[in-house]
Amino acid sequence: MSDNEISVALSVPIGILCSFVVWWVLNFIISPKILFSKNISKIPYGNGFAYRFKFENTGSRDIFDIKLIAKLRIKSLIENLNNNYEVIYLPLDNDYIPLIESTRKRSARIRSVPRIELKYIEEKNLKYFPENISAAIKNGNPDLEEVMKLGSKADLQLFVIGYDSISGAKKIFSSKAYAPEDIKLGYFDKHGLNVESSEKT
């Protein structure tokens, strides 16, 4: 084998390895990262309560064109389907954010706090709920804990879907599966993700 052939044979795997390393660094080392609050905040709102998530981008780069999705799963909600989960996508007060800056920037002081809008649950989903729960949803003062305790088990998860500001790659981030006991009465700390403050943030 000539020196030229050896050089070509070596350059191909080295090039592939270098490309993989660059891809790995861009997507996993210096990439956006979403950190979610440990709890869902429950605060007085109108004649009932409002429920809010909170999250921040702790990664190295910004995220843009963000879509938010709140997914509620309730097991044994429908009679005779005891082992099945029913999935209901809950409306949010704002399910689109143009840009989430990295909190590593000095200018990035704002954390995102989307609010669940139970009163806007689609009519087709109300058939699964008892009459008193459906009436509370229609009247605008539903209790999220009460809804989540209708079946034998339930969880609520928030998805943040956006694009890396440098690579343009689509990213999907998901919170933990919040259980009813993860709902905590109180306001979020102004500069963090904990539910601990009695003052508005």
C-alpha cells in the first residue's frame, strides 16, 4: 500500500471521528439545558386557584421558537378500562415563547412561568369527568388536585420544544412526572425555582 493510500485510509476514519466529536460537543456539552421547578405552584386566583410551572435555561446557548405542552395522564378514569391511562393536553395561558436566554448571561433575569388554564379544557374531554368537576371547569374555578385524583393514579408533565440558537437543532425537554403531592401552595422564589415565597413573583 502506497503512502497516499495509507493517508486516505487514515483520513477517512479520523474525519468521521472529528465530526462525531464536534456533533457531541455541540449537542451535549455546550447546548441548551432546561431545569424545571421541583413543584407546581398553587396560588389564589379569582375565586379559585392558579397552578404554575417554572423553568429556566441553564445551558450554554439560547433556545428560540419554543412550544410548551402540558400533558395530564389519569389511570382508570374510564370505567372498564382500569389499566389504561387517558391523556388530556391542558391549555396554558401562553404556550409559545420566542426566545429563552441562557441564565449564564447577565441580561437573562426572567424565568418562564406558564400557568395551567383548566377552565379552557376542550369540551370533548369533559365527558370523562364527574358532573361536579365538569361544572367547576366550566365556571372557571377547578381544583387540579381534585382532577388528578379522579382515577387510581395520575401525573402531569410539561414539555418544552424549541431550537438551539447556534446549531438550529430541534430540542425536546421534559419535566418530571408531577404527582398531586408535588403541588405546593405558595409563590415561586423571585430568583429561583423553589415554591417558598408568600409574595408574588
